[in-house]
Amino acid sequence: MAELWTQREDTGPSPSGVEGALAYDTDRNVAVLLAPSSVKNPPGETWEWDGNSWVQVDDMGPTTPAALAFLSDRHSCLAITGSIQTWERKDSSWTQVADTGPTNAEVIVYDQSRSRCVTVEAGTGHTWEWDGSAWTKVADSGPSARGKYGLAYDSKGKVSVLFGGHTSAPELLNDTWTWDGKRWKQAADIGPSKRMFAAMTYDDSKARTLLFGGWDGTTTFGDTWQWDGKLWRQLSDMGPPPRLGPALCYDSNRQRAVLFGGDTVVDTWEFFDQP
């Protein structure tokens, strides 16, 4: 069998731009998309992908660019917006649960081994964690201050994996770091080329972090890579057209990565083993 990208849909939510957020709800086996507010997207839209079609399930929720994660222990989605509002979606409705925390959380992941959400504050490099009731800054050293980086949680290694992004200079980066809840460790400085706006997710069926796409200021990428905890390896350069800022998650029920949109694109792709 070969791993291939397959386009599943070319309609659905309005273009996600580079600020749409996607997480996989393991309770209900759906990918949840929090679409950003824009001219084409009314504020607060929440959509779900069940493997066949997109369905809008809410139009009342976070209304500014947000990061999103599914908290398996709490059976809920957590979002934090650019205006420092933290929201939780439980029992099919969003509720604001905090108004303090990191000022610029572009990506969050859920560390189920410690029941903590993790983010690296863009522009400062400070690491913050959510314990279910409040955000706490837990580290101010590690990866250099950056934005538009990729982040995923490796459930086998029990670490959050960070890749690339750009500094305020700006300087593009392609370093890889891991966070175990106590300290950051630089794991690699080779792999995918320097880029920002790449999408990352963790494939628990094959114990690897997947990375797709991104942009280096000139070139937009359409390549797919895996990180096995030690080394990066390119898997494909064919599939979705090159793009920056797509939304990506892993459907553990059907064992495939799900990618939606990016830039101004409205399409849905899946990456999985095919005969």
C-alpha cells in the first residue's frame, strides 16, 4: 500500500485563510473547524467534518482568530483567541471560561499525559499551559521568540513538538524542539526547509508527527514530511496544491490526516494508506 493524498471535497466552509483552526473530537469522531471571522465568514462559525461532508453546527462562539485543541479528558474543545479570550465547547455550545492568558497564542495542543494544553506565545517565546481553569506561564526560555510556527503533540514520546516559524527580524527558521512539561530540548536543525505557516498534526497509528505546506516569503510549499522523534523524512511532494496556513488534524478513527483550506482555498484532502 502507498500513502497518498486524496481530495474529498471542494465545498464547505468559506475559505479558512491562514487563521482557521482544526481539531479532532475523539468522542464523536468528527473534525471540528473554528473558522476565522472575515468578509465571507460570519463571526463565530463552527463546522464539523464526518469524513463525508461539512456541516455547520454553530454560529455563536469565538469571533477572532483562534487556536483550537480537543481535550479528551474533559470531552471538550478549547479555543483561545487573539483577544486573550479562552472558550470551551461542551455539550454543543461555546462558553467563555477565561479572559487572561498568553497575548498571542497561534497554536495550542493538548498533552493528555499531563492534562494540559500547551502553547508558545508568538513574539516572546514564553510557554504557557492551561490546566482546565487558568493559563500559567511555565517557561520563558527554549525556542527563540517566533511566530507562525508548527506545533503538535506526540502521544508516544509524551512531548509537544515545535517546528520552524519566523523571528521578528524577520528570519525564517527550520529548527525542531520538544517540550516534556519541564524543559525544552532542541531535537534537530535539519529537515524541511525554512518556512512559516506550515501545518502539523500527530498520527498516533504510526507514531509520527506530520507536516504539510508553508511559505518562505517567496515559495509556497506543497510537500509532506514526517518526524519520528529523531529524524525528519519527506513523504510526498504530490497532493494538495501548495498553500500556507492550512488547517490540519488527524482522524484516529479512520486513520488519516484531514486538511482543510489555507490562503483563500476551499477544499478538503485526506492523507492515508491506499491499495
